[in-house]
Amino acid sequence: MIEESLRVEPATEAEWLGPLAVREFFAHPERRLEIDLGCGKGRFLLARAAKHPGTNFLGIDRMLRRIRKVDNRARRLDLINIRLMRVEAYYAVAHLLPRAAVDAYYIFFPDPWPKARHEGHRLFNAPFLDALHRTLAPEGVAHVATDHLPYFEQLSGVFAGDARFAPVAPFAPPEDEQTDFERYYIGQKPIGRLSVRRA
Ligand SMILES: C[S@@+](CC[C@H](N)C(=O)[O-])C[C@H]1O[C@@H](n2cnc3c(N)ncnc32)[C@H](O)[C@@H]1O
């Protein structure tokens, strides 16, 4: 049984300024690194990590309560291939993650900020794509899903206008890996899915 918390956060000033040696958080730093950005309560992350013990998974969320919940569950399930960071997503990708470190991002149901005056809070914009591109490994992929179709159209447009990313077949998790939000919306609302590869 894992005794220690799987939660990590930058400690020193140098770590806060990044890059952070995230691969070294894991017992096997040489393995694939996949990141669930905005992991919420971790249903996808926990199921995926249990199914792929040879892959390292980093869950990132800004809500400590959610990170704590995932931490407790991962330890109960003895999932040594999970680490969790409580930090703001854009800051993590833009400043903390090292260049070319990430093999796959999963960004499922990011907050849609539906009011026009709040659209500036959305995660997907040109600086975020710069940060994604910098941190993706060659051939690395990003998988996105949202129930908010105007946001889906906006982020599809941002990717379509950026030659650094090439579309690939959209990824839909199998039923046992569906996120909490996906389970909530499935059958109720159409879900927009997009996957891209670093070109
Ligand atoms: C709508 S929920 C989706 C959770 C999960 N991905 C799912 O599909 O069930 C969005 C999650 O992203 C987190 N979140 C929202 N904005 C964030 C940000 N800027 N940085 C880090 N986490 C964020 C929230 O705390 C929440 O857990």
C-alpha cells in the first residue's frame, strides 16, 4: 500500500519558475508521460492509469479538494504511476512543464465560460497552443472533449489555423474510462471531440 501522498507542488523558487523535472516524480521517468489537464475527481485518470501501468500519468487541477480525492483513491488502488499537481493549467503548461516532455494531453470538459464577457478566461487561445506545442513530444497528441458547442467551434478554429498541429481520429474513452462530466452529459447533449498530433 502506498503510504505517502501522490500530491506534488513546486517548492523552491526555481521550481515555481520552471521547468519542473516532472518525469522525475515517477519511479520510471523514462516511460511515456500522459497528462489529464483539469482532471476533476479523476474517474478517467484512475481508470486509465490502472489499465496502463507502464505509462506515467500526471493529473492537474486547481481545486485542492479534487486533487485530495484523487490522491486518496490512487493510493487506495496502489497506483504508483499517478502523480497530481494542484496548479493552474495554463501556468503549468506554459511555465512548469519541460519542453517536449508530454506524450499525450487529455483535456476533457474544460470550463466553457459561456458568457461573452468571460470568454477571455477560456483555456484554448493562441498562447495556450504555443505552450502545448512547446511541451508535446514529437508525435505527441492532445485530446479534447466538450459539451459546449460554441467553445468547440472556437477551439477547433484555433487548431485548424495552426499548422503546428495535424488532426487525427478523435479519441473517445471507453465506457469504464469516461469522465464524470462525460457520464453526466452523454445522451443528453452532443459532445464535441477533437484530437491533434504535433505536426
Ligand atoms: C468541468 S470540470 C471537468 C473535470 C473532468 N475533466 C471531467 O471531465 O469530469 C473542469 C475541471 O477543471 C478544473 N479547472 C478549471 N479551470 C482550471 C484551470 N484554469 N486550471 C486548472 N484546473 C482548472 C476544475 O477545477 C474542474 O475540476
